[in-house]
Amino acid sequence: AQSVTQPDIHITVSEGASLELRCNYSYGATPYLFWYVQSPGQGLQLLLKYFSGDTLVQGIKGFEAEFKRSQSSFNLRKPSVHWSDAAEYFCAVGRYGGSQGNLIFGKGTKLSVKP
Amino acid sequence: NAGVTQTPKFQVLKTGQSMTLQCAQDMNHEYMSWYRQDPGMGLRLIHYSVGAGITDQGEVPNGYNVSRSTTEDFPLRLLSAAPSQTSVYFCASSYDRTSTTGELFFGEGSRLTVL
């Protein structure tokens, strides 16, 4: 069965420091992969997505993610974190089954930013 | 452009009461879905629809009903509320009928408490 694992429940980084959030998936073929961000009290917003091609994808707000097939990973990175990046981040994979598919979400990583 | 609109934002119910969470989108999206978000569980799919008149179950459908009489609206009904249904509910839509490759657009959520 397809699944998404985000190993880190909570991460704290200092403002200006670099960030990497981990995501591992299980899926036999090349998956469709997404990162979403949820600010407090808000719905989720798409940061970036990977379907095929260049394994390094750029997203909004200065985020990027790298797809590594050999490691079944799709880690999210940002070179310099801003206080406004404090939020919860969800990795998701497109699920196939029957005639329609939908997304499987990881359990999320909460990011705190220290001044 | 309103996007995805959910009402109400907050609701308190007593065990056994029924209610409907409303969801409307103005983007002419075929795909609509309901997720629930619980601490440490991420987002879990309740029901989804790939067009008017078509609905299907997700991971956690028990205790919930849906219908899709128009493209714009996708209400979620709780028939007899239970404390286990205390959660934050998100409606999401996508221009991709499968939702697998397309971006999901989320509402701001409805926080439900069942006493």
C-alpha cells in the first residue's frame, strides 16, 4: 500500500538558518509528490509538486524539494528560514486505485522558528 | 474569487445531534473532497466526488454522508454525532478529476466539537 512518512514531528530552527524537512514515500512507480503548508488556523496551501523531469523543483516562498528515487525521498529545503515560515508542513503522494485517485498525506512536521 | 468556502467555522454539538457542514467552490472544479484533521494523524480522506451525482468513500467514511447535486456544492452530513467526530474538517477541490496530479485547493476549515 502507498504511504508517506514524515519522520520529524516537530523541528525548531533559528531565523536565518537553513531548513530541511524529510519525507519518505512507498510506491512502486514514479509517484506524484507534493508539499503543502498550513499556517495556524488556515487551510493547506500548495508549496510545490513533482511529476517528472528535473528532480529539483522550485516552489513558492523560496522553498525547493529534491526527488531521490534511490532513497524514496522528497525532502523540502529552504536556505534561510524566516519567522513567517513557522507552520505545519505536509508531504503528500498521489494515490492510484480504481478509476479515481486522490492524495495520501503524511502526518505533518511542525516548524517553529526562534528569533 | 472566493475559492473554497466552508461554513460554519466553529460548531459545538451534543452527542446524537445531526448537522451539515457546507462547502462551496466557485472554480468549476470537478473534484471535491472532505478531510478530517486530528492531532498526530495528519489528514484523512472521508468522502470525495469526481463530479455532480458521483460520490465515493475515502479512508474514514463511517458516520458521514455526502451528496453532490451541483458542481459547486459538496455538503458533509453527520447523521448522529459522536465525540470521536470532534475534529477539524477541511473541504478541498481540484481541477484534476482524479486529484492525483492537480493542486488541491482547501477551505479554511470547520472546527467541530461533540460533547
